[in-house]
Amino acid sequence: MRNRLKTTCLYHLFPTGEDWDFIIPGELAEITKIKAIDYSKIRKPKFEIVSFEKASTPLIQFDISLNIEYVKFSLLFPEGINDHKMKNTWVYIRNDFDIDICLVLNESKGDDWASFFGGHRLS
């Protein structure tokens, strides 16, 4: 899956070394390398493929910023995993595939992670 994705989107490795791969939205000219990627732009939503050596199934996460405070949306998903420090709620989606799919809900702060990935694009 990684080999197919890395040439058709803005596919990046996580800069600090963890085995987490990120896909951030991009223009066709950026994806095809006609134009340099402008990492100062806000690029949402973020799509993430997370790999853990000890995990039995792959995990795909969709990062979703909400225009509602964490204290409110965390109560909407009592079955979710709440991270009070990072103000994120992970909501796993039941599916018939051998894969974990998760929505990572977070409070919109107007900033973005795109600048974090500069220089870490795969091919």
C-alpha cells in the first residue's frame, strides 16, 4: 500500500523516527513534483498509516479537527479513547476488514502540522 501511495499523494515519513506515515492534502502540481510543496499552508484533513511492530493489524487514522471544544466532543463518544493532555479522542470504526480504522478527533486551533513534515517526503 505504501509503494502505491507514495507516488500519487504527498506521502511523508514521521520526522522523529517513529514508523508512522502521513498523507497530507496537496495540489496536483505538488504531487507530481512540478511545483515545490508549500509547507506553510494549512493542510487538513491528515491521513495517517500507523505501523507498530507488535500490532496484529494495520491501523489507518483520519485526523479530524472540530470547531467544538474537546470537553464537549469527548463526551459524545464515551467508547472513544480520550487523551486529555493532547485534547484528542480516538474513535475506532467497526468494519469487516482485517484492519483498524480510527477517527482522531481534535479541537481546531487554527494551526497545522504540515510544516512539521518539510524534507520528509517519500520519493
